[in-house]
Amino acid sequence: MADSEVNEHLFKVLVVGDASVGKTSIIKRFVHGIFSSNYKATIGVDFALKVVQWDDNTVVRLQLWDIAGQERYGNMTRVYFRESVGGFVVFDVTARKSFEAVERWLSDLVEKVRLPSGEPIPIVLLANKVDLLDDEGEAFMKDEELAELVGRFGITAVFATSAKQDIGINEASSALIEAILENERAGQMATAKEEEAVTVSGNDPAPAKKGCC
């Protein structure tokens, strides 16, 4: 009996949030399985590729776009967001200001990027740096604040994460992949898939000139 055909998918996923919330650390942990406290701030946008063997017949390639959190790059987000089919919004559980900025990032995503069907992209919210709560007490946000954001923006899921201790990142990624695949099965992403095949060459997202270490 011939082997079953392998379905391969290429999905562009955004990783956004304020500066210093740990976006790059989360990506490094997910893609390379490493953590370092010496990352430099992302300038503009950076890229990473993660290949996931989703099941016996499905391979998912996630094109992760690490968007700088500094406000001066905000006017470029429409360009960076184009053709995305999912996103992570990250905040630091020990920094109230980064949580207050989540609403702005969510509004930005809702305003600037949609699936070809017109539906919003699935978004997973990451409450990062939970490893620091042992030293700094309970997280500042209240359950009702989080629930209000989830309801208002239709957030797919919320996960507590730690890049340092490798907590919650794989689970959050699986939840987002499942939501993206469900949209594809529902026929909401046919156009996006065709466009991605044109705009991506090899393993490097295009245009690479917009990225920087």
C-alpha cells in the first residue's frame, strides 16, 4: 500500500507586544529549545521558522514574525502584518504597563489584518515570565480584566508562559496551530495560502531586508 500523501502548510504568524516582554525569548525557546538573558532588542522585525510534525500526514511550517515593541515602529505594522493567519500577543506578568498595552496590540491586529474571508485571525494571549512570580508575588491583573479582553476581542486562548523554564509555550503554539488549521478546513484561508507560496522563497520570509538581528 502506498504511503499516505503528506499535507504541508506554511503559515505566517505574528508575535507582538511591548518591548522587553520576552517575545524573542519565547521564539528562541520554541524554535531552538534554548534560553538566554542576553538578547538584544528587536529592531523593526525579525524572523524565525519552526517546522512542526502535526500528525502522521501533516507538516506545519510556522513563519514567526517577531515585531519590535517600541512605539516608533508602530507605523510599519500594517506592512509587517500583511498575509498573517494567526498571532501571539505577549505581556509580562510583572509589568502592569505591558498588560495595559495588550488592548492596543489587539486593536491593531483587528484593524490591520483579516483572513481572506474577512474573519479576524486567531490570537493567543501569552502571560509571560510566570517564573518571576515566586519572587515578585501574584500577577497584577485580575481575572475579570483578562476575561473582558478575551470576550471583547474573541481571543482564541490564554496561556501562562515562561521562556526561561519552558512553561506553556508548546501548548500555546499547538492551540494556535489548531485554530489556524480549523480556519483552513473551513475554507477561510484559500487565498492566503496561494499568496504565501508566491511571497516566500526557501526558509527565509520575504522581504528579508526589513529584518535585523
